[in-house]
Amino acid sequence: MKRLAVTLLVAVIMMGMGFTLTGCGSTTKTEIKESPKTTLGQELIDLEEAYKKGVITKDEYEKQKKALLKSRSK
């Protein structure tokens, strides 16, 4: 009984402060936007920068460059 009274008191306080509880099944629409796609040129530039800064090795650079060019040629 005491638990019910505390729960109701908390609910009344929250409503008085402007809090509202919403349930599932809202009818509001959510718009999903795709993130901008990068161009092949930009990906190659980024890859080359990573190589020049020493983030990746020459071997990794060549493999990733080849994979990028192959994946975009389809």
C-alpha cells in the first residue's frame, strides 16, 4: 500500500513539472536521411594521406587502393 502511494505521488509530481509518459506506437513519422556518400576520388585522397602520415604501410595502401578501385568499377 505504501509503495502504491509513493508511486502515485511521484507520478503526480512529475506531471506537475511537465513530464509526460508516452507509450510505444507513436504516430509521428521519423525521417531517415542517408549520410552523404564519398566519391572515389575523395576516398583515394584520404587513403593516400593515411599512407603519407604513416598510419598505414605502403603494402596496406596498395591493397586498399586496389580494393577500392575494384569495388567501384562494378
